[in-house]
Amino acid sequence: MLFSVSATMNSVDVYYAAIDTVSDDLERWRMSIPKEFRPGEPFRPQHFMNPCAMEVALKTHYLYYNAVFSFSRLTLHVGAERSDERQAKSKRDLMNAARVVIELTRYIDPEAYTPIW
């Protein structure tokens, strides 16, 4: 629908409609997650006394923001010749997602066996 070879033949409006459909699905998924695990809500590490719960919460946030990255970048790519509110919103969403991902990095608990890059 978005990232296939046949999708590259779509018009910008068809791409935008597909992005909107998948983004709506993503938002419904996000809202179905319990509030303490929900991406977009303030991350409260004190809610996760169990390391497994913390890992699940972080992975959930990272999965969500990965999708936001993908949709925002695709919107910017598809509508590169346009300069409208949709493009501006995608840039804001992309920057916000990057900020949140960087902020969440401090909660990753590296183990002794984690390689140092």
C-alpha cells in the first residue's frame, strides 16, 4: 500500500489517502494501549518496577515512533514539490519523534554483555 513497487505509480493524493488510512490505524492502536505504556504520554519510569515491564514500554514507544518516522518521511518524500501544511506537520512530527526517541534512550539499561559501539 505504501512501500511497494506498485505504490510508486500512485499519485500524490492516493499516497496521502493511504498514509492517512494507515496513520489512523496506528492512532487507534496507540489509544488501545494502557496509559502507562502508551506512546505520546509522558514516560514515567517509576511505574515500571519490573525490568521486563520497562523493556516492553520502551519497545512499544520505539515501535510507535518508528512508524511515525516512516510515515513522516514518506509524506515529505512524496510531496517534496509541495509546500503546504501537511509537509510542515510531517516535519514537526518527525522532529518530535526524534526528540522522544533520544529522550527515551536514557532508560535503556545496558547489561555487562552489551557491546560498546
